[in-house]
Amino acid sequence: MLGSGFKAERLRVNLRLVINRLKLLEKKKTELTQKARKEIADYLAAGKDERARIRVEHIIREDYLVEAMEILELYCDLLLARFGLIQSMKELDSGLAESVSTLIWAAPRLQSEVAELKIVADQLCAKYSKEYGKLCRTNQIGTVNDRLMHKLSVEAPPKILVERYLIEIAKNYNVPYEPDSVVMAEAPPGVDADLIDVGFTDDVKKGGPGRGGGGVGFQWIANGALSGLSQYSSTSDTSSSPII
């Protein structure tokens, strides 16, 4: 179909648009969840613990979403930094495998909020083949970022995480709260640090969830490269642009 092929400049422009959109959404959602924390503190002060728990689940999902967006933002940055590799190589560079597959996987899940992400995914599929795109959407290759998949999961947050959030909110807003003793007692000793490190230390001061708690960084970008990815070669002509 006319116009359906890979266009390097279209990909580059939309990667930048995705980054800008993600930054705006992260800021907006962080501000909203901070306001919601105050509302939850008011519920706790009024003894409405169950209502507070329900509201906390929403905040956890929003915090997860913000962290997922931060990961995607990093991947877009990486693709722009190494755009010369995308243009000059027919095959997918193993160092970009996780970034590319994760962006393709995330697109249908976030395109309602970041429409440009679908364009990025479509361009990557045009570059590396529709077959590769299908494998990425179901993570059959196994290179999609595990942390991001966890953050965008539809499963309810663990009860222990809900309690930890409530404890920290109560502490930050100086309101009384007695955590659920059953949930706290059943929490396994080796609970994933990612699930309980809610990063509230500087919340009230800085107006947002502690982003250091998740440890979002380039360490994930380097992981998950699959040596056999060379079979997914470009379906478009390569450019003579120098590798960045």
C-alpha cells in the first residue's frame, strides 16, 4: 500500500513527539496523584480505611503507569541517540532489540494516551517486518522489558503494597493508621523490593512519587538482547547516514 513503507524521518519526528507527550503526561499524572494522596490522608483521618484502600489502588496504578512512561521515554531517547544504526543497518542491532520490541509491545496499550506511539510502532514494524512486530506484541521473542510489562499489568496491586502506601501516606500527613495485621503478617520475607519501595521519602516536598524507588535507568536497555534477531532484517532501503 502506498505510503506504508518505512520512512526514517517520520520515525525520528514521532519519537520526539512521543517523548514530549510522555513528559507532559508524567507531570500531569504525578500532580494528580499527589492531590489524591492528600484525599486519602483525609479518609484515613476520618476512619474511612476501606475507602482509602480503594483509592490507593488507583494511585498505585497511576504510579506504575508513570514509571512505565519513564521507561518508554528512555527507550525513545536511545533510538534517537542511535538513529544512525536504524538507518544504516538492514538487520536489527542487538543493542536496540529491547527498546524496539518494548515500544512495539506498549503501543496498543498506551496509544489512547500517546497516539504518536502507534506511529512509532508502525514505522518500526515497517522497518523490521510485520512478522517481527507480531512476535513483539505477544513477547514471543522474550525481549520486551519485564519491568514495563509488570507496570502495565491489569492485575490488582498486591495487598502488601496497598498497606505500605497507606502507611507512608499516613506518616507523611501525620494521621493515625493501623495497618491490616493479617496482610502484614502474610507478607513473604522476600517480597520483591520493587513492589514495596514506594518512594515516598520526598513526596510531600517535591510533589510527586519518588522516582528513584523504581530505579528506572539504562540498565534495562542493555538487557534482553537476542543473538538470533539478525533474521529480522529491514524491509526498506538503507541510508548512507553515518552511525551515531
